[in-house]
Amino acid sequence: MAELPADVFASCRAGDRSAQRSLFERCLSQVYQLMVRLVGVQDADDLTQQVFLQVFRKLHQFAEGARFETWLYRLATNEALQFLRKERRWRFQPLLVDPMSKKPDESDEQDHRDLLEQALQRLDPVLRSVFVLKEVECLSYQEIAEAMNIPEGTVGSRLNRARRELQQHLTDLGWEA
Amino acid sequence: MNCTVVKELLSAYFDGELGAKLHQQVQEHVEDCSVCRRELEGFRRLAQLASEATVAPPSAELWQRVESGLDQDAPPPPALRRTSLSQLAMSWNTRRWTTLAALVLIAVTVGILGYRSMSPPHEHHQFAEVFAEYLDRFKSDSRDAQAFLLSKYHNQPVTPESAIDRVGYRPAVAGGLPDGYSVVSTHVVKMPCCTCVECLCQRADGTTLAIFEHEEDEPEWFDKRPAVNVICQSKQCALFELPGTMAASWKSGKRYVTLIGAQSVGEVDKLVAWFSRTSETGNL
Ligand SMILES: [Zn+2]
């Protein structure tokens, strides 16, 4: 994310719609991409909307001088995890489908997306978040620890687990790298 | 360095998070060990897959949706304060409204209650801030919100049944909850405004709702949030919008009931009916 003008937060807090919109546009693709990977494309719009509403509602809690991006990732990851905890019961069981029932897809790119999305959804939400923050959002371990409120020392071992399990799920889904 | 240690450090090595010395040692091991090398190669292919898989752009109306949510947050100017219930209700969360029937049932009168008439003493002012934060936090993590509120005031976890010793009445929740709800925890909380019984309940889908029973009407709980006054089950009931959810408060029997985290007006209506049946059968 490019540097934001210093007064953008004050303007957003004051309810300035154009400042809010520029902050929204600056962060939209990151937040949306994160949500697609964490909750799936079908709920990503709703969750992204929810995250931005929370951003503007809670902006007074953001300490100036801290990194906005870290605060944003924390808020967004938290929102996604809350959502997944609630939805998991009914949403995630039907996803454990027979891998053989998967239809062949039209293009390679489409194929990659579906495989990755399916494999990610089989992963525990916390491991999924760690993996996505690393591989999709390219955060450092320290930033991941801050975003997820976990000790920095546990990020590496969680990533080990996430990567091993993800490879297993991908293999089960017929992934040939 | 052996494989067990290297396996533990492999992600940190791959992501360049190790110090120079450890990095060097893992590198030397990986050069010699085909098992660890294969695992590392797997990490590499995974990273490539993640970087190749693209994400289609979000819906083009997303900003408009955010903006209309923000418009709902901002207190409207006094001249515009009369809103139709259906407009307000739809804006809360269109997807929550399973049927319009629930609205038709209760949308008898709509008005803004004249809350906030007196300037509250200092203690109450602080309390309003605490309660406001509790309400703001409720939707994203109700247990965390509850822990926050309980950290501010004297409280005692109780069974619904034993609350009677502390508040001098038998709370409605002591008789059990309506079908589809279960008790997570019940506390007697001594807040500056009153001592009340707070019951955190869970729906069948795991989402939560807090039920407060209190002896006085407590408009300062909702401070500056505009109320919409509706008639539910022939009772006047104040509805409040909260981030992502809603609250409701009404008089039931001799006491007041406040719900935090209601999903819909339909749910409020259902619970108002349940509480009034409970109070008729002598629980309240
Ligand atoms: Zn080895």
C-alpha cells in the first residue's frame, strides 16, 4: 500500500466521505483478496463491506503512528475468523465432497483457483489465515503475529503445518504440480 | 543439524525469517538431505500456486454499500429523524429479514423516543462510554464484549436459579429459555445505573444474544443511538441499531428486558411473546 496522506485518518474520523472513499479505494484490493481466500468468493463482498464499516467505526481506536496496514489486517482477519467460526458448522461440512466428483475446468488458471480455494477451505481457519497472510498478502512473521494476535514464535510452526496439510489436501484433490 | 530440527525451521528458512547463522545451518542440511529438500520444493510449488491463482475483482457497488452503512451510523439531522420502520429495518441487514410478515405484524407505530433528556452525572457519563463500547464490540465477539463489561463492574456468575438471592426476584431466564436457545452464562452485574441479571445465550447455530433483566428503564445504555419505537405483541418496544446487529428494550411484567444482538425484528417479536407468556405464568 502506498503512503497515505497524514491527515486522511483525521478526515475519515470526522466523517469526510471523500477521505473515507480514498482510504477504501487504497485498501480495497488487499482486503477483498484476503477475504476471497479466507471465506471464499461467495461471501467475500459481504465480508469486505463489513470490514470497511468496522474500519470507519473503529478508526478512533487506531493509534496514529502505528502501521495502518497492520491494524487493518488485524481487523479484517478477526472479522473473517468470527464469520468462519459461526458459519463452519453448516458451511464446511458439505465441502468435504468426493474429490472424484470435481468437474474438469475450462482453463488452467480457473483450475488453479478452484483447487487452491477448495484446498484452503479444508484447512483449519487459523492455519488458513496464517498461510494466506504469508503467501497472498506477503506479510512478515512479525506482521502476521500482530494481525492474528499470536506469538511471533508460533508463526513458523503454524506455517509448517499449514503448508504440509495444504499440500496433502491439494494432492487429494488431484493436484499435480 | 538433524531432520527433526530442520523440519521445524523449514518455513522460517523458506520465508527468510531465520538469522544468518541458523539460515546457514539449515541450508547446509538441505543441500545434503533429499527428504528435507523435497519438502522445501513442495513449499516452493505451493507459493507458486498461490501467486498464480488470481482473484476476480469485487462487486462494483461495494463503496455504495459501505457508504450507505455509514449513513446509517451517522445520527441523522433532527428534521430527518422520522424514518419508516421498513426503511430502517431493511438497512440493518437485508439478508436477515426472512419475511416481511414479521414487519407487518409489529409495524404499528414508529417514532423516535425522546431519550437523553437530562445531562447525566459524571459516573453515568463514564458508564455510557463503557456500555457503548460493549455494544460496539458485541457483534464481532460477544464473549469478548461480555468480558469487557464484566471487567468494569462488580459481578457474580450465578445459575439462573440462584440469581434470586442477589436481585430479590426470580429472573425470567431461571425458568429456562425459549426453544432453540441455550444459556452460555448468567451474571448478576452491579452497574452504576442498576443491578441487573445478564444472561448470554446461544442460538442453535452458535451465534449469541445477551438478555438483561433490570428493574428500571435504562435509556442511558443506548445513549446517543436513536431508538425506533415499535409495538411488538402490543408492547411498546424500543429498537436500536448496533454495528451489524440490533438491540431491543421493553417492559415485561414488573421489570424491563433488554436484548443485545437480536438478529431481526422477527426474533425480537418472538422473544417479547415468550417473555410475556413467562411473566403471565408467574415467573416475572
Ligand atoms: Zn533432512
